[in-house]
Amino acid sequence: MYHIAICDDDGQQRELVRHLLAAFSLKTNMEFHVTMFSSGEELLDHYVNQKDSFHLLILDVEMGGMNGIQTANEIRKMKNMDVQIMFLTSYPEYMVQSFDVMTFQYLIKPIQAHVLEEKMIKLHQYFQAMDKKYVVIKSDYDDLMLKYEDILWIEVVKSLTIKNKLKIMTRDHTYETKGILSAYASTMKDHGFMQIHRSVLINLMYVHKFTGAQVTMLDGTSLPIGRTKIKEVKDTYTKYMIMTVQ
């Protein structure tokens, strides 16, 4: 599922883009979760307070208050470099101004369905090529696409009501979902992760030090190492560090 923000001060334009995406979703089974914003300021407020990002921003260039290019610049300053940006405009000359914010595509108004579809296919192809950097976290309500490098660790959470509950710690958020830890360990092994305990999977790049049967992560959190895994964990980490510095 792709999370898309539509930001336009024209309500009819927002609804048009949303409708075109919904029609394209029915044709292709490509799923979109769309959030709409009426101004650049509203979108920035979302980034500041909600702190969750999108796969794609569809920004109108000509908006009252902060325009689309100014909004994109502020989002890039927040180090949100992975989100793709598609501008809506009636004036193609704005294209040159948008190069600094790493624009993905342009949509010239009036928007034509087949043009939007072509651009969404290109977006899908882009994210497919980026798959090696992302892991999909399944949940009952949604699928999360997280970068491997953003995940600190995953741990099993004891729960009397929810079976196989997991907590996923990232640099910015804590997510809760359901799943089998060993399945994630198998999938993520080649991306610098190791299961150090029956209930803990860590990203080796965030290890600070080992103390007895515990590992301390860079944020100061201490996590347990299974008694039978202590030597294996330390040997694996040593090999990981050797490969990293080469």
C-alpha cells in the first residue's frame, strides 16, 4: 500500500486527483491510502506533529500562502529525502524552480487520467527497485514500508489478549503489530539483523557494546542475549564490523 498526500487549496482538484487514484486502484489492484491537505502549512503541520511520512506528495504549485515548491523545500529540510514529490501546475515554467527539491514528476493541469496512470506506474517501478532497502511490516489494518536502516530492533511483547504481538522500534517511532519474530529474522538476516534472543531481533549497526548476557544499543537500551547465543552473537557482530569497515 502506498501512502499518498494530496495538497491543493482547491477542493475540487483534491477530489479529482483522489477519484483518479481510486479508479486506477480498481484497474490495477494497486492500493493507496490518501490523505488530503488544503494548504502547504497544513501538510507541514502534519509532518511536525504526526511525524509519519508518505511515499508520494502530490503538491499544487500555485497555492495561497506557502506554495508547493516552498512546502517541498521545508519538507526536504526535515531530512525527508525518500518521499517522492509530484507537482500539479498550470505553468510548466515552474519545472526549473523545482529541481532543487528533487521532483519525481509533473502533472500539468487539466489532469488527464492516462498521464497520472503512467506516472503512478513509474512510481511503482521505482519502489520495486528500492525494495532491497525496505521491509514490509504486516498488520491487521495496514502494511508499513520501513527502511531496514531505520529499524533499531524488534521484540516480542507479552500480551494476554493478543497472540504474537511485536514492537518495532525505529529512529522516530514505535510500532506495534502481529507476527512471528523468527520469520522477520530470516527475512532480515542479510540486511544486518540478528535474532539474539527468542524475543529480540536487533539491527547490528545500532549496537553500542556487549556486557555479559546483554547488548546495549546506541540509544542506551539494554536487551537480553539468549544464554546459548552469547558466543554466536559476539562472533556475528565481529564479522559484521569487519565487513562494514572494508
